Amino acid sequence: MASRDKVTHRKLMDWQTREAGHGPLLGILATTYELDPAFVEIDLLPALFGLGAWDDRSWASRVALEKALAEVEATTILVDHRRYRGRPRSPRIEVLPAVGSRGQFLHAKVLLVVHEHAVRFQVSSANLTEFGYRENREVALPLVASDQSPETAATIMLAVEIMPEVLARWWTQGAGAVHALAMERLRSWAGTPHRDTAILWGGGPTALWKQVVDRWPAGQKVERISVVSPFWSEEGPNGPFTTLVTELRKTDSLAPGSKIELYTEAESLGPGVFRPQLPTLGPIDPQALDVHISARAVDPLPADEPGGRDVLRPRKLHAKVVILHGRSTALAYVGSANFTTPGWGFMSSPSAANVEAGVLFIRPGAVLAESLLPPTTGRPVDIGPMPSVPVPTEEEEDACVPTFVRGVWLEPEPLQPDRLRLAVLVDPGRVHGAYSVSFVGEESGVLLASDTLSAAENHVALDAAGVSRLLADQQVRVHWWASSEPSDFPVNVAMSARTQLPVVQGCPNPGEQLLLAYYQGRISPTDLFPPPPGWEDGEDPPVVGSTITEVDTSLIQSYQVRGFVEALAGIRADLVAASKGTHAAMRLAVSGPVSPVALAKQVVEAWRRGDRGATAAGFQLVEVASCLREAAEADQSNPAWGQFLGEGRQTIELGLDDIARSVPEELGPESAFSRYAREVLGWKPKRGPST
């Protein structure tokens, strides 16, 4: 708002760049009514991660984004189910569409970005779309909290603290992880909240309009009301304007003959000439309410863009602002709520209103008007008691969606964590007939079918092909009793299963030779993941075979061991670097697709195939595990780091135990190998049958 006249800061995207002083990015949580998957992946996330110039056709860009997503605790987007039109391609982005417990729309537009040293909380009118962040006339307040801003930290904390309650229907494990990271920091920084600033949620027990009216300073009178909204509701005895005027008058807070200014979408009368598009307010009599109502057209042609008004592209009005002006004080609401019955809760049951989010300010009168009211064009038009030109009055659509589905997840099998199963969570109280969950596409095999006696949690065993297909499709198709047309629902990956994901969808995780070449410093991280067939990159893919070696030495054991020893320094260096990163980056560096644990698993598989001798495989496992032990001993300042290293070492030692049980004569308790392993690692072979 402070830079509204600067060309470089007019778009909401200009405020999403990453600040170096904020530290590593830990998690992202967003709520939106509309979701543009391509915008999120190609535009918003690269900006938040600070990835620089972005080219969606570049394989290197794709790998960089997936790596960044893997190194944060969670990236979660909550969206209204009736507006779900698909999800971003990365399975590391969690998307949950839902409908409120009382059928409410999720209309709040909030972006919570947690860094190590800062928490960013943006409240706006903009959906997660290119139009919202680059094209429309929107309004937003990007707040930043740190240890240097205790008042802002406290203000944000009060809003973030109740998010699980407000968004209960949409809440996920990923949302909870980001929320916990934010609250941990906000609590440590918080002082006294800003006295004249508050973040408000709608859709709860207290209507949004009442939260705003109750904060008007006692003893002062409202002389003018400005309302910026692209959508309106028809009036009646309990309509928005009638209720607002009546309630202000009850507390003697409204001056006689007050003015109400409506800022509306502009209607074109010719090149560069506009008039206000008049909303149909229906049965309202301004004279009976003792108010004067007029409409102003918000100028759709930005004055700071080059070119004449006859060639500029119009900007659609999507901002939502309400300002109560007094003689010396003004109170403003800025946020997601249209000035409609469900938006502001002008209804008998406020908890059935939309879930909205906004910021309330109380400031000296002229300051808010200058900062928040958009420029207008043409002359104001008075609104009398007669109906005006009809225009759409509601933004929301009542699409038919399977509201009984709570979520669809790929999660680890309890007894076989390396295998994934499908979990379908439903609300039994909303199941009133038969339903099924199937693969999408022409060959849509049924995964789950149920009648009205449905369990809250339903699990489907999957083979490798089924997991691969779900990771590729990223959606399932739901058929249910209430609709003749099926509905697609996103498939998410449980946080406990994300280390099993391929780094880039469609590209297999690297094998032993690529891992060794990477740890030897002979190839870059991008070279670990060559583009899949058919990828149009514009760059020549790396010739991995010639990069690694000119002679195929993959089956010569002495070369294998020598190459492995040369890679140990790289493993140690990677672990040192990871110890300074986020918890997710730590976990990934220890047990992810490019990690000591991944290399150890490749070694065990080579032994099982008969491509590696037991002693050679055992030697490799001991040396990899010792790298983890050394890393734990070198840095004991972070308990989480020690836990990840301990879990990784345990996984490797389980593989070592398995080999030792199979060939006790080579690796058993009395063997020379056992003495070596005990000296280097403190490992002792366990007795028992091989697994």
C-alpha cells in the first residue's frame, strides 16, 4: 500500500521475493478459494524459494524446485472443494479441497511462510492465481514478524493460533507442521499486540460485521462509509447495508445523513470512458435509512503503465475494503470478504457464513482513505430506492462435490514401511449411499467401493504399478450416489512417506553408480536425474555414462570398492552441509533418494542379486554407517540432527545384520570382519534367521 504509485511494486508478486535475512524457508501454508496449479508451481513457489529466473521447460528448473520442496517441512494449500480444478504436479505439494462443517465456503486468502528467522503472514483479496497476483486490482497486507518486531509477532500469533479451529475441516498433518513451526517462533518473539490492528476471521460464532462494528471507538460518529467490493447481495430487512446502518445507529455511532460510497467494477461506455456498474441492492430506501448512497467506478486502467488509455488492458476489480470514516478517526477492514450476506455474516447463524480472513485498522482519518481506496474514473452515480441494472450478485457457486471425502493419501504400510498403500478418509455422517474410488483415465479400475456403512478410514493395498500410476495421475475419481457425474480428488503423500518419493516425478531415483559419482564430485546434483523420455528441455541431457567412466567397471569388485572409498569424503561433506539446514533437509540428506542410507540400500540389493560379495558389501555398510556416527559425534547441538543420524544408522545396520545372518562364516561373531566392524562401528552381529 505504501508503494502503490511505484511501477515495480504494483503487482502482488513483487512482494513475494525471499529476503536473505529471513534465513532458510521451513514451511508454507496457504488458503484460497480459487487455485491455479500452474501459477503456484511456475510463478509463486519459485519466488518464495528464491530460485531466480524460472523456465518451466527447463529440466534443471524442475529439479531445483523439487529439491527446494523436499527441504521444507511441508507445503500445504487448502482450497474450497467446489472450486477445485486440479493440483500442482509435484507430489510434495499437499492440496486439500473440502467444504466447511456447515457447508461454508473457504473464501479466506492467507499465505503463511515460515523462515528460520521470520514469519510472513499475508492477508489479501487475491486467490492463488495469475489474475490475483498479476492482473486484477487487489488489496493485500504482507506482514513480517521477527525478533525485531514483537508487536507484529504478537498480532500475527493471535491470528495463526486459531487457524486449526477455524480451518478444522481442511486441516492436515502438513498444515499442522507449518503451524507448529510458526507458533514456536511467534511465541518466542511476541510482545504486546498492535493496539489498533487486528487480524479477523469470519465464519465463526461472531459475525464478521459485528467484529468490525464492535471495534468502532466509543463516543465517535461515523460520517461516511466506503465499500469496495466486486460482488454484492440484495437488500431486505436484514440485508448488509440495512444491518450495518441499523447496528451503528443503535450505539449512536452514525451521524445523521451519512454517506455510503460504493466502489464498483467499471462499465465501459467506449474507449477509455467508464461508468460504475450498479449493483442490484433490491428493496432498499436510502431516504428511510437517512443515508445517501452513491456508486463510483474503480478505474480499470493503471495510470503508471505506458500507453494511452485507449490501448491499456483493463484490470478487473477484485479488492475488498470497507472503511468507516469519522471526523478524526477511520476504521478499515481489508481482506477476502465481499460485502455480501455470506461474506460478512449478515445471517441468523454467523457460523454458516464463509470462512474469511482480513485485517482491521484504526488510524487517523485521511491515512486509510489515501492508502486503501482505489482511484476512480467518471462521475459518481446516486443510488435511489428503485432497482438498478442487474448484475451477478454472488461470487460463489454451489457445485456438486463429494463432501464426505476428507482426504486421499499414499502412506507407508504399518508392517512394511518401504511399501505404500492408499488411505481414503471419509466422514461417515455424510455418507448416504454407495460410492467408489477409482483410478482416473480410460482404464479406471476401482480401488475402493463401499455402501452406506462406511468406515472413517479405508485402506487399499497397492502394488508397485498402482503406486506409480497414482503418483503419475495424482488424482482419483470419485463416483457417488448424489451425482451422475464423477468428481476428481487429489492424491497426497503422507509426510512419513515423502522420503520414498522420486526426486522428480517420472525420473527414477539414482542407482549406486550415479550416487558414487555424485559423492565423488564427478557429476552435479541435476545430472543424478536425467530428463525422462519426451521431455522438451532445450538443453542437451547429460551423457551420464561417459561422464562417469570410459570403461564399464560396474561388475569389477575391486573397482567398486575403490570408487566407494573415493566417495566417502563426499558423503561426509554432504552431511556437514545438511546439519545446518532445515529438519526436512537433514532427513533428506540422511535417508532420502540421494543419501548414505539410499547408497547402503543399493549395496544390499547388489549383494542379494549376487553382484557383490558379502564381505565387500559388509565393508561398504560399515563405512557408510561410520560416516553417520562421525557426523553425530561432531555436532551434538541439534537433537533432531542426532535423531535422523541415529535412525539412518539403524537402517544400515539392519541390512548388515541381514547379510551376517546369511553368511555367518564370513561376517559372524567369530569372523575377522566382525572384529573390524566392532572396532570401527561398535557393531556386533545379531543371531537369528535372515530376513
